[in-house]
Amino acid sequence: TEWNPKPNNDFATLTGARFEKKLYKKIFLIVSPKIKLNENSSNFKSVFTNVRLYYRYKRYLRFSAGYRLKRDINLYYHKFFGQVIYKKKFFGDVYFTYRGRLEREISERSFPDNIFRNKVVINYRGNKKIIPFVASELFYKFHYKGNYFNKIRFDIGFVFDIGKRKELKLFYRHQKELNKKNPLQSNIIGINYAYTFK
């Protein structure tokens, strides 16, 4: 992996929501709209919505599939993905989560992107009202000229219980492109509201 000592730097904000509804026994629907501002949070970057179904096979194991529609300044993007999520109590009130996601993104002006994403989350649930967490995610791109790691993320934040079936997530994200001559390095502040329907 190549790390450029003088990358492009940017500050961005990511604002979103998450709505969840149980459809049948162990099957759930999640809809998540988001908007991103970049260039020091002064310009519109993109708006997108994820729609996915997940099946809770076991308490610690879930399978999910979904679709994302994204719009930036010029183009629409269509993304299809499938993922598996494994959750495990690590020790005490510390929990470990792994998510493996395979996704394919299609746009009007480029070849389809096929990416495998590995994400690890560690959170502390000693206080159910405030849950701190750290996370890291590594992106692996399948390309006709050769496969390579193309992005890495590090998150730190808190999830707040703000009422019946409502949560607020605040986080800081450091994101960097990999294996590029002039990689973009982003510092992102995120806020996300979540609501679970009965």
C-alpha cells in the first residue's frame, strides 16, 4: 500500500437518518437517506438512500441485501450489495462486530465498480444511554487491471439513546484513499438520527 506524504485534504459533513421496521418474524426493512457536503462542508457532494432487508438468523449473525441510489452534481449511481454481520460479546460490556460487504456500483459514465468492504466495530455497552465506539473499514477493489486496496476509514463516536426507539449517533471519521499518486484525505463529522417503528 502506498501512502503519499502530501495528500489532498478536505473537511466534510455527513448527515443522515435510519428508519427500521420489522416485517415478519426475523425479517427487517431499513431505509437510510443521507447527504454529504465536502470542500470544507461548503459544497454539495452527494445525496443517497440505502434500502435493505436483513434476516436475523441468530442473535449474533445477520444476513442482509440492499440497494443504494446516489446522486451527485452530474450523475446517478446505482449500487447493489450483500453483507453478513457477526456480533460477539468480547469481554465484560465490550462488544465486537464484523461486517463483510460485497457491492457493485453502476453509473452512466464509467465501468462498474466491484468492491469488498471489511468493517470492524468495537463498542462499550456499560451505559445503555451512551455507547462509545471505535471502528475501522478497509475497501478492496476488483479491477480489470488488477485488484487493490483503495480506501481506509477510522471512526470514533457515540450513540445516544434519546427516547423510545430513538437514537442519535455522532462521530468523527478519518478517511484516506490508497494506492493513488495524489490521494484524498478527508476529515468528516457525522450525525445520524435513528428510529425503530413498532
